[in-house]
Amino acid sequence: MIRKAVIPAAGLGTRFLPATKSQPKEMLPIIDTPTIQYVVQEAVDSGIEDILIITGRGKRAIEDHFDRNVELEAKLEEKQDELLWNEMRRLSDMANIHYVRQRETNGLGDAIYYAKQHVGNEPFAVLLGDTIMDSVIPVTQQLIDTYEQYQSTVIAVETVPREKVNRYGIVGGDALSETIMKLDSLVEKPSIESAPSNLAIAGRYILSPEIFTAIEQTGKGKGGEIQLTDSFQILLRRENIYAHRIEGERHDIGNKLDFLKTTVKFALKRKEFSAPFLKFLRETLAEYEGK
């Protein structure tokens, strides 16, 4: 039973400056919903209601977002806006959310280590705070199902073009089925020539508590930070690690181009403006093609 989730959200968001100078990148909205709200919702939809968010300096807006705002609720009640009032109340009631600050940005492995006391001696889910999954079955639920079968660490992966493997953590191993692989190697941003496959780590994990011992033994890797992929290499000596090829689409909100693409895709799915927005896109494209 996976009861707890950890959401690392302590990054500086330098690729979105100046927008992220005073607000967390995880609070950048896809239309009207902050990125991290989608992530929390995925955990909740996977049956997890105990969530620890790893934050950092300047991330107070995340805590405020999931907290009560009595004045706002009263104003909405006064205006008899029941729909928005219910949505604001739902935000503060959707899960038991806890927070801890990462004292300095020192890599994903270090961020997850801050969850050691909270999760104790039980497996837990990890969902990166700047990655949105669009799937019929929540990706975290997909990983939970695989964990229940193998009772060992499970990593979400997706297929990426071979020429882009040097941008990701890449896994290699033996395929057990169309979706499951038993791993024998994990490499952080390998060269195209040395990559063991084109399966990239996709920002969702079910981790055994043994990961904390592995992180303790992990030295600083690429970028001078404690890389979770390096910790997995140590963990692999002690237990099996499985990769689960996700069913769904991953949206990395950590870079501007993917943020724009995600906004367009999600806008086209919204009934209230999908038709006029599509009309606008077609007209705009026609204008550019005519120049």
C-alpha cells in the first residue's frame, strides 16, 4: 500500500526568469491552474492523501495556494459564486499536505532525502513538481500497480528520440513485457553513443526506503549536485529496480517551449474556448504562412 507521496519543488526556475524571480515555477499556470496543482491531483487520483512538498526559499506561494483563504471565500459567498467557492474549498481539503524546505539547491537526490523522517520505513511515490502527466489512468497509479506486482522500486520511463538521450537520465536492462523492464543500468545524461537505450526517466517514481541509504552514499555528480540517477546505481546493487513505460503524455513545464506547447494542448481540451481558440490558431498560422 503506497500511502505517501513526495513532490520536490525546490528548484530556482532560472529558465523562466524574470517570471520566477519572486514566484515558484511550479505556480506558473496552465491556463488557470498552477502546474503543481495538476501534480497534487495526480497523487490524490492515485489514492494518496498524505503529501510532502519539498520547497525552498521564495516558495511560500505554494503553501498559500493549498491553504484556506477565508476572506476570498467570504467574498465569493457574498457574490453567490458557488462554483468558485466550492473550488477554493476543495483546494484546501484535497489532501493532507506537509512542507519542508531544502536548505540549498543540491540536486534531486538531496531533495528527496529531506523526506526520510516523513515517510519512515515504507515505500513512497515521488512526483516531480514541474512535470504534468496527461493520461487516462494516473501515471502514479500505473507505477503503484507495477510495484504491487514486483515489490521493488519502480521508475516511470518514456521513449525519446535517440538524438536527445543526452538531455535525460537513461535506463537499460531486460524487457519483461511491453511495458516493464528489469534494469541493469541508469546513466545521467549519457552521450548519444554510450546511452544504453532511448528510454528516459519521466519524473515519476515508487521508491523503497532503501533509497535513503543509497543517497547517503552518493557523491556529487553532474552539475556538482547529488543526482538521483547516481543513487539508483548504488541501490541497484541491493535490490531490483524496474522501469515502467508510461501510458500517457508527459509535459515538462521546466522549459519555455514545452510550457507553451502544453498551454496550447490543454486550451484545446477546454470546452469553453476550444473552438474559438482553434479558430484563432488557424487564422494566426494562415497569417504567418502568407508572409
